[in-house]
Amino acid sequence: MTVLNKQVRREASVTIREQGQNRPIVVILTPPGLIGLRAKGRRRVYTLPLETVYVMAVRAHVLRLAREKQAARRAAKQK
């Protein structure tokens, strides 16, 4: 695996609607362990530590599993 030593920017295939236009999201990885997101053509970058992004992803996954389990229980109960 390559260690992140310099800033890397990539345009994602995901678009968001901003000020009446669909714009691709630009993802920026910076060496001290930050991830930045901005709309293409805009200057404002929103940054988060990678640790925070990881924790948010794990929590979202756990919540999704809990909701699926709860939905399965409800479906079994209705039968």
C-alpha cells in the first residue's frame, strides 16, 4: 500500500445539486490524515479527519444492520 505523502485530488462520479447546477464532488486527501470535499468549480472545502470519517462509516453500517434486523423481526411477527 502506498503511503500518502502529498495531497491527492480526484473528481468523484457522484454529483450534488448546488446553486441550480449538478456539480461533481471533488475529494481531496491530505497527508496529515484529512479528507476534504468540495463541489467542482467552488473554492469552499469541507474537511474532516479520516478517523472521524471511519467512525461515521462504522456507525452507519451498524445502524443499517440493526434496522434490517428489526424489519426482519417485524416481518416474522406479522406472519
